[in-house]
Amino acid sequence: MEPTGTIVFATVGVTNFGFDVFSAAVPPPSTEAAGEDAERRHTDGVSVNFNAQFVDDGGEEVAFVSERGGAAGLFRCRARAERAEPLPTVEGSLFHDRPTVRGGRLYFVSAHEQPPAPFRSWAAVYATEIGSKETVRVSPPGVVDMSPAVSVSGELVAVASYGDRPWAFDFRVLETEVAVFRAADPARRVVVAERGGWPTWHGEGTLFFHRVAEDGWWSVFRVDVSPETLEPTGGERRVTPPGLHCFTPAAVGRGGGGRWIAVATRRKGRAQRHVELFDLETESFSPLTERLNPELHHYNPFFSPSGDRVGYHRFRGAGAPGDSVVPYLQPVRSPVSSLRMLRVYGTFPSFSPDAAHLAMNGDFFKTPGVTILRSDGAKRWVLTREPNLFYTSWSPAESGVIFTSMGPIFETTKATVRIARLEFDAGELTTDRGEVAATLKVLTRPEAGNDAFPAVSPCGKWVVFRSGRSGHKNLYIVDAAHGEDVAAGEGTIRRLTDGEWIDTMPSWSPDGSLIAFSSNRHDPTNAAVFSIYLVRPDGSGLRRVHVAGPAGSAAADMERINHVCFSPDSRWLLFTANFGGVMAEPISAPNQFQPYGDLYVCRLDGSGLVRLTCNAYENGTPAWGPASSAAAGLESLSLDPAAGDESLGEFDEPLWLTCDV
């Protein structure tokens, strides 16, 4: 039996990106002479569009990645065209990246082939003959390749390669090497730089690439290679100076490559990422996108073959043609036909007893309170704007009761975080969009410490939660109506787990027989490893669910599993995990706290593992409802900036990328 139902989950940032692909002339005109055609838009404003390359010599048509259709697919579009066209790729793949068209072939990254063991990225380079639509794997078996660059002749390919190594859990500075090979002989590859990523061809004999220099600045380096042997003809040379970050370089492939390269930069005193031109002769920078859109981030430049235009992607801009609002629910392509998947704008969603509604929090740091959304996305109600609320657990037995955590998230055992009960009239969820009055009742004592992540029993009488009241984060069960008001003779609380480790994020099975949670009790000194554990509500039958590997295996000791919950029939577990590694170079995208978090399902014994999401984002906080919980089509209710909602274009640069080097 395959798992069935509807899964809703959150993805960090992507719903706000609003990216389109643009280009500007090289060299850039002065600000006064720029005019309306200084910047061309090459994509159609549908969904999120990024990581493009020019298809034609004239700098009009681009091949690019788009999230339309519920997964990262490949498309082509001409400047000012009304609609993009799909490119032939791998049917069923949930992830595509970095397309390049050369000589009738489409090169790209895909992640449709599962590696033989966990903790390895699925990313590899493929090539598709556009005419016949025949696809071949270019990366050797077992080798992880990203960021392919194809020379203008189509004869040479360079990649950022992780090789056949298991993932070392690096992502801020991904430890890749730059390898080159002939398109006609991809098995014979030469490593031309032991550390580096995002290669780009400058003519047919020079590569530029980025890496973090010894002084801590992201910088662009150069290596010359022999077109005959592909071996380096000299040592690596640093091109861009210290004092600013330079990454994701682009060079002109035709002829000798010209005098310019384009780089994305981060400078001291400037919050935005901008594309600049670097003159290889004078070793000086010229601003490009800062003249056009000084307050917007610009990502991942690329040159036209002639070198007279530089492309990039950015937020399309408020009021620009195309998608201009963020929907509360977005369909996401599912690899399991019996599972429907929806990306929710919010965090920690939970289903109402009849699955007709969803409760959720907003962004961790920006949007306070609890919101209720109809499960088809058609209506929304604000339940409370109380700050510092996180997590929701809708009582299966009471349609007007939701449990939450009250206090700061991601804090120590001593922080004051309490379990709270929100009560409201569920009958008001038939009104138009607005607010529903709710009362907030605190269930745990403020002096108890960090109480968080409540989960309600199917009967609605008990709440299991994580508490740091003993000095360690363990699980407790409390009266769902009265809390731990023992003095009044009404409440009761009991300890479920006990130990000098972390037990957290519990979930009660719908049949009431088990509680699942994440814990590092198998390695208490390591706060970065978590596995799934199951226990009966009376504390008996504690056992670990081995997912990545059997007990005692190296893979079992590397699991980082969180946000576990049960399927509606209590036979499957849904969770986020780090099994799939990193799919793309994180420096090339906006902030992702963990760009390796994906959703998986498995049976209660750890068998039947299936990866549900495959992208370069952090996916998490899932909830699992019945198959009938959402209509076949979603309504168009979207964020309303006038009501205080966030709008498109609100996202962060990587928080770990600073200029305090």
C-alpha cells in the first residue's frame, strides 16, 4: 500500500522570490542615457524564473529554470514574449538546474537518479538532444556534479564536482573541485582546480571560477587549460581583489573572451547583491545593476555569446507584469501519485478535525500570531496576532481549540516558553476574510522553563510536549483543558521521557497508540544528529526507527531528522531529513538556513523510504491530512500587503555572508 493523503509544508523564502530574468547592455550606458531599453526582461513573469543562459547570438532568447508546474523545470523564452515554452528534459525529475543550449544539445543538472546510499547528493549533469529528445548522463556513475559550463564551440564542459565522496555536511562553502572534459568523452576528465565552483569559459582555453580565498573573501580565480590535453598550463591566479565578495562569475566564450568578466558582488556598507563588470586589463570594477535597480538583489550573471549583453535574475519588481502576489497554497509536484503536496505560506501547519481548514504560524521572525486558512486556499482568518507564538496543533476532538507555544523559538532549556491553548468559535470560519476572536489560556508554569511543540491526543484530553524544566529537553504529558494547575485540583502533568539528551517535536499517532519524536539520545553529546523514536503514551515500548541504515552503521549515526508526524492511517511517518545532501551551490541563492532539508516518508519500521521533495531550499514543518482535505483546484487567495502581509521580493541574502572578514 502506498501512502495516501495531502501533505502541506513550508519552504524557506522561495514563495517570496518573484524572480524574472533580465539583461543589460555591455558596456553599460550612463544613468542619464540608459533609457527604457537599458534593461530587457526575458521571462514571462510566471512563477519563479532564474539561472538562465542565452540561447541565441543576439541576446534575445534564454533557457532558464522555473518553478512553474510545482518543481524546478527548464524552459525557453524570448524577450518580451508572452509565454515561455518547456524544454525537453527528464520526465519525472523534481529538480533541474543550470541549462545551457549548444549545437542542438541541452546540458543541465537533474536529480532523478537515486544514489546507492544516503548522504550523497542526487545532482548530476545530463545532456538532451533537442531534436530527438534523447537524454544521456554526462557525469560518471556515482559522481556528483553541479554548475556546468559549456564552451561556445560545445566541445568542452566544466563542472563544479563533489566527486564520488559522501557528503561532508558542508554547505556554506561547498568543497567542490573544478573538472573539465570533452563533450564527446565525458568519462575522461581532468581536475584543473582542487577547490572551486561555478566555472565559466573565457574563450576555449581559460576558466574563471570562484572560491573563498585564504583571507576569507569570496574571490574569482583563473586557470588556463590546454585545449588539446585539458591539463592546466599554469597555476591558479586570483583575479578579484580582497575587500569585497565576488562570486558566480561569467565570461565571454567567443573569440578571445574579451576584456570583461561579470561577477556578483557584496560590498561593505551595501546590503544588496549587485552584478558588476570587472575589467581584466585595468583590474577595475564598473557598476552595472546598481545603476538600474540599486535597492534590489541581482543574481548569477551570464553573457551573450557576442559579449554585448549581461543577463541575471532579480525580483521582477512591485507592479511589474506577471505574478505579483504570493498565494497561501501552491501545488508541488509529488513523486507519489497517491499523495498530494501543497506548499503553504507560513510555518507549522496543522489540519482541523474535518481537514477543511489549516492553522499555521507566519514567518519565524516577521509575522506573529496564528492564522486559519481554508484548505482550498479560498478564505483566511487571523485568529490572534499575539507575538512569539510558534507551532500549531489542532485538537482532533474540538474544532475550536488549537494548541501552540508561547515564547522565543530556538532557545535554551531555561528560556520562558509555555504551552498555550487557543479557544474560538469554529462556526465563525464561515465568514468572509477577517479576524476570529480567540482566548489564550496558558497551560504550563512560566518558571518551568522551555515548554514547546505541543501535540494533542486523538481523544483531545492530553497534550504531549517538550520541556526543559529538568535542565534537559524531554517529553511530558499534560491535561489538555486545565494544564498543570495541580494546586487547583484540576490539572495534571507527568513525565514521559527522562535523560540527559534532547527529546523534541513529538507527534501523536491518529490511532492513539504511539508518540513519535526526534532525539539525539543515541549520541547525547552531538546536538546536530537526531533520529526518530517511538514510544507508547504510557512510556513503554521505546524504540528507535532506523531509516538511513541499520543499528551501528555509520549512516545511522549521521541522521538529522526532525518535524516527524504520522499519516492519517498511522502506518507511515513523514519527516524532514538531510539524506539527500546539497543540490546546488548555496552561495548562488538567497538565504537558506539548511539548503539540504527535504521531506521523506517511511513505514513505522523504517522501510519503504521515499523522498518527496528535491530542491535547493529548506523544506520543513509538514502536516499530513486525508486525501479529501483539499479540492482539485486551489482558489486564488493571496497575501495582502495592505493588511500587513509580506509581499513578493522580501527575502534575505545568506545570513552567514558578511563583509566582516
